[in-house]
Amino acid sequence: MIHLVAFQNLDSGIGYPIYNDDTINVSLELIFPMISALNNFVEECTKDERGLVNAALEDVKIFLYAPEGEENPLRYVFFTDIFDDNLYLSYKAVEIHKHLSPYIKYDYFSIPEEKAKKITEIITFTHEFPRKELSDFFLSEIENNIKSYEKNSEVFFGDLFIGDLDQGVVLSFFENEEIKEKPSKELFSELIQTFTFLENDLWANSSINEIERNKLSKYVENPDMFREGWFFSQLASDNKSDFWLVSYFVFRTDVEQEIKEFLYSLSEKVTSIISPFVTKRKF
């Protein structure tokens, strides 16, 4: 979720807020000098003319977008939750700039009320996950399938959830703290920053390390027969939805195709249920 948006001249350090939901406890007088200082530090350390693009302060992310190219000092500054997707933030920045560019001034800033309203609509746009459309029977069926895999010592899920690009984890199908690689929010944040540019689903796997081997030894006699896997699939992708099916698990090598089919099928089923309730993105 976006908490604060501003525009700023990186050369002068002067900027103005565009939107603020008052949840970020930082003085606006401190934000712009801080952004300039961070940008100069990144440029000096990396010798990269782009400067600061992304930074994180605990659970808050700072994202900068250059609407007129890196050589221009104008930047849109976003303060968001850590899991907000950079690609979608840049889409919003493009739309904001279309409406705001005629009014950007650094000595005095004012825009018509209707423009301010339109920009706020762009900033706050989100897809609300239609949880009520997924029946309890459907959710129970998924959980039973997972427990069946575990009973047969075939697959052990650490996480299986639906993540929202600006609201984090919105529905957890199943989680096992003893198997989980890392907290769900952290896993989702890392995956979306790396893979949301993909046009297809992601299936990845690798050999298990000593930590996973020790975890599995509580459940199976031969952990070396297992690999760890990740699955990442956009739901209702035709509507450019905010929702992704995400899973982390360890699986026995002889059931790889079966677990693939289970996860792809789950993605398709959820998509078919929620698609009628997801409005297509305009950006």
C-alpha cells in the first residue's frame, strides 16, 4: 500500500507532497533532504548516474521514479509497504505524471481539485481480493490434498498463499512453521521484486541444504530424496490483477510432475473463480 507520494528536484532538494495517508511518522521537512542525501550517497558509492531507485527502512520502502529520464532531476518519491511491486509503482507514476506535469513548480505548487482527486484515485487504486467467492469446501479440499501429500511423505509445504502486490498476504491456504523457508511477507517481497516481469508462471527447484535436511529428518528417513521448490503464478493475469499464488515446499523427486500439476491446476481454478470479480487495470 502506498502511504506517501511527492515530487522532488534532486538538485535543489525542494519538493512537495502529492498524497499522504498520515501513517508515515516522518516530518515532511526531513523527507526531502533525506532523499537528496541518500541519492547523492548512492551515486558516489556506485558511480551510477541513476542514483537511488529503491531503499528500505524496516517495513517501509522508498521508491524513486524519473518520469523525464535520469538526466532530469525531477523524481516522484513513493513511501510504500515493503512488498509493493516496483513495476506497478512505475505504472502509477506514469499515470500520475500525465495529469500532474503541467502543474509542477518548485516555488509554488497548486493543482485544480478535480486533478488532485484523479491523482488520488490512481495512487489508491487496488484490487480487493474476492475472498468470499472461494467456498469453505474449496479451501478444505486444498488443505486435504496438502495433508495427503504429507501423509504419503511426498511433499511438505512450508507456505501456500495468495499475495497482493500492494496488500501483502491476503489468503493463506496452508503454512508449516517447521518447513517454512522464511516469513511469508518476506518471501513474497523477494519474489515479486525478482519475478513480476515474467510473462509466465515460475517453477524453480534446487537441492536441499543442511538446514532443510535437518528439518526433513523429523518427517522422513531419507531427506536426500527431496528437493526444495518455489512456485509463483499470477492469478487472473488477463486483467493484470494484483494477485499471485505463491508456494514454498520440499518434494520427493519422483513426484515432481504431480506437484507441478497440482499447483498449476490450483492457479487455474482460483483464476476461474475470481476473474469475474477483478476489474482490468487501466495501467
